[in-house]
Amino acid sequence: MERGHRVSKELSNNTKPLRPAVTDRIADHQDVLLVDDSTFIHDLIKRRIGTEALTIHSAMDGERGIAMAESIRPALILLDLNMPGMDGFQALRRLMNSPKLSDTQVIVISASDDTEDKVAGLELGACDYVTKPFNLPELRARMRSALRTHELLTLLAERAQVDGLTGIGNRSCFDERIDEEVSHRIRTDADLTIAMCDIDLFKQVNDTYGHAAGDEVIRGIAKIFNRLLRKSDIACRYGGEEFAIMLRDTCVQRAIPVLDRIRKQLEQTRWPSHPEHTVTCSFGICDHPSGDAKNPTDWIKTADEALYAAKHAGRNRIYVGNGSGMQSSLKIAS
Ligand SMILES: [Mg+2]
């Protein structure tokens, strides 16, 4: 009871928005790649523009520039047009077609003052065109502008993956991450547990205490996830009152204590708008899907079937689906 009271106080006092779990990847340090065949330009830009917050990487030709860009994924590329071998236009076309570089900005730097070259560079997707010999303060200002655009694009892409109510990842974030996690598991044979979690009888909360109370419960559960999951775990709001969690490098035996702490914490939470009404969650988890282990959908389906069985068995429990037939493989974890 005492613990429940403490949690209730924490929930009611904390009006801060939840930490946006997927927005903290934005770098306070940025990488710029200079692709130019002139060592003089490399020396000049490194000396006069590189700072602690801005690392300038160097490539002396287009081929090397593309390879480095795909590996570093810089915020900005300064690209010379006139280079031996692959010229700047060819390099620009390839950079623009690389899915890894969709947010990377490109400024063409060229000795050519020809309008056709400028138009071609901008039409191919460069954000700016600066002629050599350049004025350093002007180049710096144009670079700052391109870096701001990159930061905004990154922020937009990240925001598109954050759930507005809870600040944790949304469905689109989960869909993207599960693809990566399942591929990683196949490549490395590392453990992976997928958990689907659903709030028990959530409709009762909404119907009895109103939608604001329902929202408070969804936010509160996300907050418990943020507090009790490990750094390597990824929790997302899958939709409505359903959450999906990826527990990386974790088999179900190790996932169960982690999730059971969440289950118990939730059971003990007293909610400010309905302290007399306890909220619980059911979990369905799996570390082997019942279908194709390479297919993320089969992982979700197996965990979902276990969740359904947990609900059917009385809710507020964790069920495991191990991929070899639901009825025989289920066990009550708590
Ligand atoms: Mg050149």
C-alpha cells in the first residue's frame, strides 16, 4: 500500500513530458565530407572550417567519396565538380540515389561559374552551389544553413516515429526496428524476445473515468517501461492500449523477470483519477516464432497468440509462445 501511494504521488506530481525515447540520437557533433582532388582545398577547409563540433573527412575522388559517405553518413558533403575519373555530376547522381544518404545535404564547390553547371547541380539535388575561389565566411554561412536543414530533416524523421501521447516509439518505429532486430538475430544468432502487452479491460477505464483517465494510464505505463526496462530494450506503442517491446540479446527466461517487474509495478500503482481501480496488463512473449524466424510478422503473430491466451486464462499474466504449437508450448510465468 505504501509503495502504491508513493507511485501515485510520483505520477500526479510529474507533469514533465516523457523523455522522447527515439529523439536522443540527434548528434551535437556533425560530420562533413569534402570530396575534392585538390590537396590545397582540403588543407584550407580543414584548417579554417573544421572545429571540435564539426569533423571534416577527406576523399580525393568520387568513388572514394561515395564509399566514405555511405559509411560515415555525414550531415553535409562538399563536392567538387571537376575531378579525374568520376566527375562531380556523376558522383552527385549516385549520392542522391543512395538510401543511406537521404537526409545528407550536398553543396557543390566548383571553379565553374557557368549557369548551366549551377542549374544542373541544383536540379540533381544539391542544396547549394559555391564557386571557387570561395570566400570563407560565405562558405561557412552556407554550410551552417545546410547543416540546419539536415538537423530539421533528422528531427522530422525522428518525430514521425514518436508516439505523441507517451513519447515512446510509435507503430512505425516498431515496424522498422523489428525488421532490424530480426535480421540481426538471423545474422548473429543472438537472442531476441518480442513481447506484446495489452492493458486489461482498458475500455472500463475509459467508460467509467473518461478518456483523460485512459490517457493518464497509457502515459503512466509508458513511464513504467522507461523506468524498468533496460537500456537495450525498445518499447513502442503498438496502437490503442497495446504496446510492443523488443528485448535484445535476451531469451524468454531472462525476459520474464524484466517484464514481471513491470507487471507487478503496474498492479501496485494507484492512479490519481481512480485510486480505487487497479490497472493490470497481460503479456504474450516469444523468442522463437511458430512460423518463419526470418519474418518479423511471424514473431508478432506468435507473441500475439500468447497474449490472447494470457487474456483468456484470466489476464494480468505473462504467457510464452515458443513456436512449437500454442497449446503445448504455453506456460504461465506468473
Ligand atoms: Mg577539382
